[in-house]
Amino acid sequence: MVYTLCFMHSVVQERRKFGPLGFCIAYEFNNSDLEASLLYVEKHMTQTQATGSVMSFKALKYMTCDVQYGGRITDDLDREMFITYGDLWITEDVFKEKYCFNNLITEYNYHIPDFSEHTRYLEHIQTLPERDNPLIFGLNGNADLTYRLKESGEMINVLVDTMPKESAGGSGKSREEEVKEKLQNELIKILPADFIEVEVDEKLKSLKGPKSLSDTGKNIPLNVFLFQEIQRLQNVLGIVRTTMTDMVLAIDGNIIMTPLLVDCIAAIGDFRVPKNFQYDPTGVEISWLTPALASWLKGLVDRHHQLNSWLTAQNRERPASFWMTGFFNP
């Protein structure tokens, strides 16, 4: 049971590296959860042995999955997943010879060794593979690919962030001056026009729906969808325009250079997408994810063109085809 609980503790700790694929919410499981679970198991087994009663695996699972570790879990799906670990591993089957934690075939069988010495267990643990198969976590093999791509992207970002940035380029201009020039002469100019909500409402009133319906405007579900897409795109467009304008003003010294603007200037200088273009302050994704700034801005222009063409169609009808990946909620 000690080996089982330690193994489960390591699994839930490592599962966090997969991000939302591992847990809906990142929980701070630590050694105190493991120690409290082991202490309860020790007392329970001592008591059952002294009284000659049968071990209650239901009680062990409840105290471990619902109380010790479960006390930190707030999401129902995460709780259900953790209870599944308990159903699989906190059972009487762990006392069988060569019990395996993995039910599916993998390149390594995670079994419980049968030794009488503590050092032998430590030696066995050293033989475990350094790279665990996602199947042991109950995840698909693509989860490991997602994690490796994320890890590689973060490493590249760290390397770019640690590169020298203060020295002037071949033009003799500072990095901030080059970013300011790029913003004023290129980036701000290619931004599409803002959607004015009053004008959008007026144009929607005459926009037709399917030919089988005589209604117009927001009585048509597809027109409501268009209005929602325009609102979300305008939110992103407003953030981009405001941030770019503030960067120019901050470089000129007209407004305070905030940490957010410093990060944005560094990202623009490295031709990367500033974080606030893709995520809100809580970390929720608000736009499409593209590593390069040029392709991200092209996506912004193309999305605006699709929505604006639909809104301002001469025949006041919906388009014959749609760019599905160009919508926030297709």
C-alpha cells in the first residue's frame, strides 16, 4: 500500500505538466497530502490487525481521494478523475503478485516489486523510465506531443528573452526607436477599421437570412452569430490598437512605461505576438494562437475582411461559403 500511494502521488504530480489536459485546475498537491494518507493507512492497518477485522479499501479510498487529496480539488471533473485512480489502484488486487498499474500495453510495465529490503525498492525505482508513457496517466499519446511542443516553445521564448536587446542596430537607432518606427510606419497602418456598434446594428437590420425565411436582422440566428463574432473581434482589435498606440506614446515619454508595455515592446522587437493580444489578464485565450507576429496580424486582417464583407454585402444576403477557422465559435 505504501508503494501504491507513493506511485499515485507521483502520477498526479506529473500529470500537472500536461496543463488543462492533465487537470482542469492546477492543484498544489504536496508531500503533506502523501504523509497524511500514509499515516491513515498505517493506523487503519494496525487497528484491523489488532482487532482481527478486514481492511476496508472503501475507507482507504475515501480518506485518500476525497479527504486528503480531494480536499484541494474544486472541479467536479478533476474529482471524478482522481476517484478513478482510487478505484483502479486502492484495491485488494495490489497485494497480488506482479500487480501492474498500467492496464494497457506499454513499453514498460509499472508493477509493484516484491522485496524485503528498503534499498531494493530504491534500486527498483531508479530503473523506472525517465520519460513516462502518457498511457500510465490515462492520457492519449498526443498529450505528450502537446507537452513537448509547449516545453520547446517555452525554452525558445526564454532563449529569445535572454538575448542582448539594449545595443543599437546597424542603423544606429536604439531598439525602442526601431520598434516605434515599425509601429508607426507599418503595423498601425495595416490595422483594419474599428466596428462601430451603432453602425453594425443598423446594417444588421436589413441583413437577410436563409431564402426560406422572410425575417431580417437579429431575428435570424445566423445574424446574431455574426454580431457576436464582430463584438469579439472588435474587442481584440481594440486591445491591439490601444496597445500599439500606447507603446509609441511610452517610447516618446508621453505616458508611463508600464511592465506590460515593456513586454509588448520586447515581443514586437523579436517579431513575436504580445501576450495580451492572445490572452486576457486571467490567462483565458481571447484570440487565435500564432507564434509569429506577421501571421497573427494577417489572421486579424483576414478575419475582419470576412466579417465586414458579410455585414456590408450588396445583396444583403449571407455569403455562399465561410472560412470556418476564421470564427471564434464556428
